[in-house]
Amino acid sequence: MNESQLIDAAKAGDVNRVQALIEAGEDLEQKDDYGWTALNWAAGHGDPVIVLLLLEAGANAANSGRDLRTPYQIALAAGQVEIATLLQQAEQRSGLRSYCKAYPVKAFDYNQADWKALLVDDAVVFLHQDFSVTASMWHGEDVLFDRVSEDWRSYCREQLDFHVPTDLELAADYRQRRQE
């Protein structure tokens, strides 16, 4: 098989060919001269069907070419918002993008936060994108709470105003802080 058949099909937007090559066991991580995979090209072209086919088949959402951009970054740069959203979600599900926010322990007024008793009120804890709480900024390290329920998620969203910001939100926040 030609080593770039999957890339060529993705570049051409040929959904049927991409599907057939995936089913034939074509290497999802084959790279062209730029170091880009079929997923990188599909992200840049903004083809949601091909992006989903490749992701569902197991394509690596973090694969970057010589320019060191991931498919998400390529889609974002190309203004492919729908694709960037799909790829950002894929990165988050895979743990490639990890987000947490620091809170003082006293910010938590939740009746099932029995872990609070282990800490002093001015201690800082970290709420992670999976709604677990740790004493470390690193996900899964020094876990204080991981019995996540829908009630806990609602509490975090509504009372703590917790959400995972998009890159655009982070950039706007950074810009605003620089102007203050």
C-alpha cells in the first residue's frame, strides 16, 4: 500500500476512501513530509465526518508535525471552530489536556466535603476537570475527593462557578488582566 493513501484521502475529503482505508487497517499515524497525519489534515480542512472517523478508529489527537501543532491547534488556526471543539473534547477525554483550578478550602460549603476536616481553612486545594479534588496541582496525586456525583458537579458549576475554559476564554482573560 502507498504510505500516504490515508493522508491523501483525508486531504481530498474522500470520506468513503478514508472509511475503507481505516477498515483495511491502514496506519492511522502515517506522516507526510510535514510530519502531519490524516487527522492533522482533516482538522485543517474542517471535515467533521473524517475527523470523527479517525478519532473513533483511534487516531492520536495529540500527534503534531514538524510545526509542533496538534490537530486541535491546526483547526483553531484555520478557524474551524466545530472541529477545534471536537478535538479539544477528544484531548480532554484522553487526559492530554488537563485543567484544574485552585481554591481555598474555606470556599467549599458542601455538606459531603468530609475531606475538609483534614485541612486547615487557609489551605489550597485543586478542583480538576473530572471534578476530583487533590492537594496537588497534578491530577491523581494526593487525592482528597473523587466520589463524583451529579450533585457534586452541579455544586461545583453553580456555587464555585467552575468550568474548563476554552483557549479563547483564557486568552481573553489574559488580555484583560494585562490591560488592568
